[in-house]
Amino acid sequence: MMPNGTVRTARRGNGFPKAPRALSPAAKRLWRGLVEEYALDDVAALAILTAGLEAFDRAAAAKALLDVDGPTVTDRWGQRKVHPAAGVERDSRAAFLGALKQLNLDLEPLRDAPGRPGGS
């Protein structure tokens, strides 16, 4: 997402929008997979996806910090308390999942290949 709130919609060679540069490689893989499987190309969907993947990256960064520091820290009085990154991870994960829910994706991606029909 650009500083003014717009989404960069440069196209890749296959016609799908490029992932924003600021995303991690893992988030860019998710972007490509979701954009291509669900044919996401409208501005609103791309803005939601961008915000969700930024939250995905924030959750991953907080998790990496927790993996190093552990789930608790010692405060200035010597008391153990929950690491502040735990809340960041939780909230960012919820924001990512909320963005996916807002996209209202079908459980089955669009496919042109033969396959097993959906259950009833």
C-alpha cells in the first residue's frame, strides 16, 4: 500500500498484480497464490490483501522475537510477565485472518481442470 492509501497495481507478465515490495518473501508467495487462484484484481480486494499480509509479516516478526526471548520477560521489579511481542503476534494474526475473511474467498479456488465435485 502506498503512503496515500492506494494500492500499487503493477502487473506481472501473466497479467496478475505484483505483490507490494515491502512484503516478505513468504507474504509475496501467499500474495501470488491468492491473487492467481482466486483471480483477485479489484482495488478493494488488493488493499485488504495487502493489509492482511502486512499483519502476517508483523506476526512472523513478533514470533521470531518470542522464539529468541521466550514468552515472558522480567520487569524492573523482578516479576515475570508476558512478553509484549505476544500481544503483537496475537493481534497481528487476528488481523491477517480477519483480512482473509473479509475477502470472502470460496473454500475452493477457481480451477479449470477436472476434479472431484464438491460435497453436498
